[in-house]
Amino acid sequence: VNVQGDEPLVEPSAIDASARLLLSHPTADIATLSTPLPAALLLDPSKVKVVCGPPLHSEGLLPVSRGAAGPSGGGAERVGGEGATCRRALFFSRAPIGVDRQTLASLLLRGGGAADPNPGAPNPGPNPGECAAQQHVGLYAFRPPSLQRFVELPPSRLEALEQLEQMRALEAGMA
């Protein structure tokens, strides 16, 4: 398990959740986590966003556990608990992704949500039942052979553009 340096207060339960994802999806190479993303943070390039596909039933690429609870204080995240859903990561970005054009235009006109009457509310996107942008938690669980493969891969084009190493795994088709 790799915990990014900007996630020093990640809860032990999040580490356990990422390991459980790999155990429950035997063909997955990597597991990571996400939490609800407040709409006010959608434009913040220091917050990595992830857009995911539909819930997984058995296996898939980079399973992401979407936690039901948001920040628990002190920079720590409560993720992978009750209500968590396992989904396949489709894309990670520092830019706003997984949001409808009208919401994005409104945020841009307001200067990033400063005038948002409910800035801490999760951004469900145009259809609350669909997976929209989530805030990525900088934690990765690798199977040993997958980690070896990952570190041997050259940096990818999207990794360089986004400055996000997890894009290397997505572009390499890691399962």
C-alpha cells in the first residue's frame, strides 16, 4: 500500500478498505479510494478528481471505493465504510471533470464556488444516481507483480499532462 505524502492523516480503515478491494477483485492490479467532492473544490487543481464507471460486481480496472462519508477532520478521510461502492476508475484529473456544462459554467462565473450557498455539498452531477466527479484519496494498493510492472512502465502522455501517476496505469490497461 502506498499512501501519498499529502495524505499523512489517512485513516487506517482506508488502508484496510483498499486491501479489501484487491481481495474481493482477484483480477484487479491496483485499488484506490475516493470521497464525495464538494462542488466548491471542483476548480481546485490541488484536488485530484476521479470519474468512475458503474458499480462493479466482480472485477475491473483500478477499482475505486467511493466512501459514503466525507472529511472527518484534520485532513483525514473516512472512506470505504458503510455505503461504499466499488467502481472502475475511468479518468483522473486536476481539472474539473464529471460535471455538466451548466454547473461548470456557473462555478466559473462565480469564481470557483465562493458564492455557492452550499459549498460543502457533494456534487452529484446532472443525475444523482450516476457516478460524477469524486475527490481522489492519495492511496494505492498494488499486488506485488502489478507494482513491479507499474514501476517499469515509462511515464505516459496523460501522466505528463495531468501530473498524475495513476494515469500511467490506466493508459497501460492495468486491470
